[in-house]
Amino acid sequence: MLHQIKSFLRFLWNSKNQHGVHSPFVFALVTQCFYDKKIKPEYAVLRNYRNALLQNKNTIEVTDFGAGSRVFKSNTRAIHQIAKNAGISKKRSELLLRITQYFQPQNILEVGTSLGLATSALSLGNPKSKITTLEGCPETAKIAQNQFEKLQFKNIESEVTEFENFLNKQTTNDNWQLVYFDGNHSKEATLQYFELLLPTITNETVWIFDDIHWSADMEAAWEIIKNHPKVTVTMDTFQWGLVFFRTEQEKEHFVIRTF
């Protein structure tokens, strides 16, 4: 917790809003997407999805392949507590929806379904897209799948698998326009997923890494990703790190407040 407080204070010191951005590409993304204050009808669907989980008092046995939890001491967890403590926040789910609407990716990969809160934002952001979402825990994936069916999300394909097993099969023929990484929050795993998916990138690819300031190791992974020769533009929003591979852009890093 102390690490995250220090990281957040550094973020506040270094971060800018749209007035400190000179890249037209980033300026448009910040002003037209990040700071879009219009109420969207999809927000009500996201709210209903979240409320259904918050009212679910059932427990499941979670299989955790990641870096563990700072909240839960047991693998037997109540669904409403997972939604409250481990799921994407309301504001972040709305931002993820706006990012998906802004870029309109046709093929989306989510590494870490959990209860599907972020998946629902991706689905609503572009209902015409095809979303593949990966989850290692069968019980958690089952809850998410039930939610998808109740709300009739037709564009989501769930894969219950260990992430590296799926990602090891990726080639240049796989073209994910948007990848949302919210799985194993460790340096080793994050960099492994980064390298495994590099063959799939195009000029229009958008990658979003969750919890880049979760630990010193995750910050170290983020620094390595930022400095990778194939990466051009990166954006640190504290919770997320956005990565772009646009060859026409000069290599530049932005620290952007989304609040």
C-alpha cells in the first residue's frame, strides 16, 4: 500500500491534462475520449451488470494462477466481494467502453476475464467486434458466462485456459486490434505476455495494461515495455498503461490524468 501511495504522488506531480499534450493523436484521444463527459446509454447496462454481481452472495472456489490477492486471504470467495474489491471500477469500465467506441477494434483479446465487468465494457463498446476473453479459473469463468448470456452479449467467446497456453499459439496471422491485459500482475508474466503477442501487432494495435503501479516489479515491467524498440507512444493513466505501435509517431511517453 505504501508503494502505491508513493507512486500515486509521483504520478500527480508528473501528470498533465490535454493542455500539456502536443501530439495531435494523443490530444484527440484525451479530449474526445478520455474527457468525454456525455452520458451514454451503455452506462446503464454496465451498472446493471455490476449490481447483479454485487447482489450475488454465493461463494466460489477460485483457482488463482496470478500474483495473488492483497484483499482475499482464502480461495473461497463471495462473488459480491470479488466484484467490489477485485473488479474494474465503475469509472474505469466506462472509460474502457469509450476507448473501445473510439478505436472500434474488430478483434479484441482480454487476458483475464474475472467476473466479466471489463468484458462487458468491451462488448458494449463495439457490439460488432469479436472478443476472445481468457480466464484460468473455471468457477469464475462460469459466473461471467452466465452474466453474458443473461444480458445477451453475442460477441464474446470465453476460453478457460492458462494464459500462456493460449498466447503461445499466437502468430502473425492473429490480428488483435485491442488487447486488455488484466491477468497475472507480475513482472515475469507481464513481459512474457508482451513478447508472446508482439507477432500480432499492426500499426493500429492498442494494448492496455492494468495495474502498472501495483508493485515495484510491475513498474519495472512497464519501464521495459515503454523502452521496447517496437513501441512508439505510451500513456500512463496510473491505473493503466496504454501502448501504441504507430510507426509514424515519434517515440514519446505521456502521463495523463483521467480525472
